[in-house]
Amino acid sequence: MSDNISNLPVDEGQVSPQEAHLVNTFFKENHSKLRSIYTELKETLVAGILFAILSLPPIDGLIQTFVPITEKSPYILLGIKALLFMVLLYGIKNLYLVRK
């Protein structure tokens, strides 16, 4: 029904650097705790920094220069800032993934 593991074929060729990198990526065990925390919180930190930047008054003035209706309606300004936040966060995340 099943093959004995000792009877299965074995490849005796050299491991390519790409294969070695792939195996090391999947089976890493020794991460420092600080590195692990940084990896998990990276997106949150980026989102927080981006939020802080978009909350600055000069950004409001810049948006009001390009979209004059936002001077009369804070809700439209908030909507544009939320949309800008989402687009920028998506772009930053994908730029990071493309570089990897």
C-alpha cells in the first residue's frame, strides 16, 4: 500500500542557492524575540506614522488647495484623507513586497 521511505528515490545533486534559500525561509527556527515583534508590528507602525503625517495641519491646507470644497465640509476632507491613507498604505505595503 505505501512505500518504505528507504526505498524512495533520492536526488544526489547539489542544492541550488535558490532551493537552499527557500528551505531556510520555510524552516527558520531561531528568531530573536525583538525581530519577531518588529516583523509583526511593522504594518502597524507604518500605518501609525502615515496617520500622524496625514493629521498634520499643513496636509489639510494642501488638500484644501487641490479640492476647494473641503474648506466648507470637514466630512469631505476626512473622507479624502481616509482614501489617501488607504491608497498610500496599500502602495507602501506592495512596494515592500515587490522589493522582497
